[in-house]
Amino acid sequence: MTEKTNGQPIIELAESKTRYTIRQLHKSVGNMTWYGCIYTPGQKTKHISLGTDSKELAKKWLTKVQFAELMPPSWRKEFNDYPMKRAAEEYFQYVEAVHPGVTYRTYKSRITPCVKFMADNGVVNLRQITKGLILKLISSFPEHRRMTIHERFRSFRLWLHWCAQHYDLGAFDPCENVVIRVPYDKENEESWNEEEIQRIVDAAPDARYRFFIGLMSFAGLRLSEALHLRTEDIHQDTREISLVGKGNKYAVVPISDKLWALYTAVMEEYKPDGRFFPPDRFEQHTSGLVSMFKFVLGRAGLSIPRKSIHHRLRHSYCTNLIRAGVDLKTVTRLMRHSDVRISLNVYTHISDESMREGVNRI
């Protein structure tokens, strides 16, 4: 049945008893935006900004929700949709507000090529993204970059989950049951053992650079975390490092005896106040840092990896913890991994080596 309130029509559906109308809620203070109002018995009235000051467009929304409610449930599920490019823009705005800086730039760089791929394949609205297109997307990723495939797919799927929740798309998940199988990348799995790490530290030109390498090798810090570390982040009484890491997550990292010795040396020699590695005294750009590290590796008599050059120090930290017999749960906490399966990827590599060593002991 239909009645009027405040001069606007209310659409009431006999079965659900849900009523819909449109209103300008804050017209008295100059806000001319129209809102969709949803009245459900036993629930608080829900107001949705329609993002327009046009009454005609607001009426179209009212007609749309009426049409959707009158549909059979199986049809209604497919009715809600949203423009893909607009959804991507709004998601980037959300991530920038919640996780500014490195996390925002990382997510945007991963998702943007996926959205472009879908657009190039004729996708306009979200529901046009199918499992077949997802598989085609994955096959387009560069095979020589194993981690890129996993990270890009994971970020893309997180975005689709966000879209399903924010645009009322129900159980929309075209990535469901999609399994990624990528070629084994031996070089990406390799790491430096404890003796090699010590050679790298000893080959560093000064105490500041030795501490820089030590933060990644003996505490598992990421390159950017080490580069921006400040003196106030070190708690001498508890021998801990406090930092805001990936995803703007706060963490406390214990300082080992080896790292403490490197910290003491840099404090005695340089007496830093503020950043340990200030821009005027330490290289900040990735290309420069890579060149410096390659020079150190050469002095240490070690081969230079083609990729993940600094991240291999963090990977080596994880590997050496496992080799030392540290349980996987503790390794996951020390590495600040969000999922134990990330640490398990390293553990699997170590297990393969252990099996080869084991069969030769008998």
C-alpha cells in the first residue's frame, strides 16, 4: 500500500512491512541533499545519502528499491550492482583515510592493474566480474615474480569483499574456490645463514650501517621500518623496539644480544638524536640503498641476488629462527606475520633441506 508523509510518498510492502521514502533531512541548515529512508519494524530508521539534490533522481532510487523488493529472492540477489571504476575510486579513498602512506600506495599499485584488466575485457559493473575473468587475470600476472601473483590476487580479493559488504552485494565472491598455482621460485626462497649474515655485518663500512643491517637481520624489520627508526623507539630498560609497521599496526620487537651490541656501538660513536639514519647522513632512495648493499655483499664475498635484495635479510632472520629450533608460533609473532601460513612457506623450504640432511645420516 502507499501513503504520504511530509508530502513524500511512502512505499510499504505487505510481506516485509518495510517502508521506503525520500527526504531532505537538513534543509534548514542549507543541506539540499536527498536521503533514502528505510523504516523496518523493530529497527532504527536507516538514512542513506543519495548524493544528489535532484528530487527526480531521488524518486528513481525510490522506484528502484520498490522494484527490487517485489522481485523473487533469486532475482533480487542479482539486482544490486555497482560501477567497477567508481567502486575502486571509493575503496582507494577509504584505504587512504584508514591506512595512509605505504599501505595505501601498495594497495593502489596492486589493484589498479587488475581493474584496468577487467575494464579492457568489457567489465563495467562489479557483477560482470566472473570466475573465468579472475582466472584469465591471474594468468596475465608476470610468472617470474612469484610473490607478486599472490599479493596482487590477495589485494584484489580483499577489495571485492569490501565491495560486497559496502554495496550490499550479498555473497558476491567471484574469487571463491580460485586456487593459485605458481612456478617454484628457488631464488626467492634462498636466504643467508648465520655465518653469512655475520660476514655481511662485518663488511659494513661503519657502525651506523652495521646497525642498519642488524635491524633487518637480527630483528626482522622491513627496509622502510629500519630506515625511519628513531632513538625514542628504542627502550633501553626492556631492550625492545616499538614501531608502527605494515598496515599501521603497532608492534614491540625484542632486541637480541647481537643487535644490542650494534646499537651500543652506534650510540657511542654517533650519539644520534631523533632518526638513526637521517637524510643528510644516510642514503634514502631505494636505488642508492641497493647500490650500497651490493658493495657490502661484494666485500663479504657473497653473490648478489637478482631481486628482494634487502628483504632477503628479513627472510634470513625468519629462516635462521626456524633452523635454531624456535617454534613456529613464536616465529610468526617475531616476524609480525598476520597468518602462520606465511611463516609456513619458509618452514616448508627448511623442511626440504632437513629431509635431504636426514637421509644422509643413516
